[in-house]
Amino acid sequence: MLHSLSFRQLRAFRAIMLLGSTVKAATELGVSQPAISRLLREMEHLAGCELFDRRQGRLIPTEEAEVLFQETHVFMANYDRVCRFLSELKSRESGQLRVVGTNAIAHGLLPQAIGEFSKRSPKVAISLGITVRDEIRKWVNEQEFDIAVAAMPIEYPIDDIEKLGVVRGVCILPSSHALAERQVIEAEDLKGERFVSLSSGTVGRLYIDMMFERLGIELQKLVEAQTSEAVCELVSHNQGVSLVDPFTAARFINRKVVVRPFLPVVPFEYACLYPVRRARARFSSDLVACIQRCFAEFSKAQGL
């Protein structure tokens, strides 16, 4: 029966697949070659088919073995994660956090916050996943994170949200643009300008389009991009002007891009999300506190 599969059999199978022979697998696992062969026979009995073709002393994986080998990757990754978790239980100083952030905030603010956090908790391992705003819903639904940092609004239980705050969108222009001499850009200034837009359907694109439509201002929307970073790159190559979040814009200062305050205010709201279906990870609240401080410092420094 399949539930009779043992971890020793699985390790033997993977070692053979990776190393190509029972002899090498036995050496790697510190057991005898006959023991490896026995474990392989037991796995083939459970599978009800041969997993390797025996050819002149060589083991050639069958199609079934290749498929099974791929399935073992997820199991082994989860097994390693459980082992790390068990070892971390011995010490309150160590642990791991899975953080995911939308593109705009993950490239600038989150690395700074993680750096600050790591000075205080150097033994905590952190993985940072980066996604675009449209795909954050997938992460939220699957709950495969300890902290998610995203642009709002997102439909989510209020008890599992830590607000970061609201920042003001900024206008970005090629450094050679005539409007670059102005200290503040107003919506009317962009009338008839070639405008680099975010992709249709994004929240940022919707808010910006609604604002210009409400003011009766027409733009030349000839170029669009999926992320604010790509929008900034296009502006730096004289493809037009745009409105983006200040986190992304800050990374393009002195890169043939001029960043200016914009009126009326285009708000960008951000928050940290905790998982709903399980207990909060150790250290997660400490990292969120660091993210909040960095967010506040950025907003203050930008005069937002």
C-alpha cells in the first residue's frame, strides 16, 4: 500500500536518480549497496512497476521514475522546512519569515526595513517575494506568507491588517522636458502631453484615469507598462511623462528623470497583512514595526 512508503526508501530513490547508481547512492547515504538495492525493490513493489531499466549494469530511469522524482521535490522541500523549524524551536533568537511585497514597495522600502530588522535579529532568515499589484490576490488567497505588504484597497479581515499610511503620487518627467523647471506639477500642466500609463485594469491606472477624466483633461496615452518601474524606465527614455508612487520614483532620481510633487493629490495607501488561517509567525510583528518606521521616515523625508 502507498502509505507504507518510508522516508528511507524515498531518500534512496532520490539518491539513485541524482547520482545514477546504487553504489554512489550507498556511499552518499552511508549504507551498503545491497541495502540501497533492497530499498529500491521495495519502492518498485509499492509502485507496481519498474522505476529503472537495467542495462549492462546501468540504471536508466523510466518515465514513471522521472514523474515520481519531480513529485518528491515538494515533499523534500517541506521536510527540510520542518527540520529547520524544529531546530529553531530550541532558540528564541532564530526563526524564518516569508515576506511578499508588491513591486513598488519591495524594491526600496522593504530591503531597508529588513536591514534594520536584521541588525536586531541577525539569526532570523528572511525570504522576500516580489509581485505586481494584480497578482497579490493570488498570494493572499494561498496565504503562503508571514507578512504581505501591498497597496490598498484589498478585501481582507481588518483584524489582520496593519496600516502603513498614505503617500502622495508624484509626477515624473524626462530631465530635458520643459516642465522639469517647475517645482510643482499640476494636472492642467499635462494637458495634451504624451503620457506613459500603467496597464489597463490596474488600481493605479483606474485612479489616475478617473482623476484626469473628472478634471476634463485629455492626455496622449500612447505607451503603457505593467509596473511603475517600467513606467519610469520609459520616461527616462523620453517616452512621455507619468504619475507613479514615490517609492519607485525615488529610485530613478538622477537617472534622466525629474520627480516633482503633483496636484491634485493622488493617494497611494499601503498596509501589511498577516495570514488569516494560522498563528502569526514569531518575529513578524517586530518586522512590521520596522516597516512602519521606515515608511514613516520615507514619507517625512519626501515631505509627503
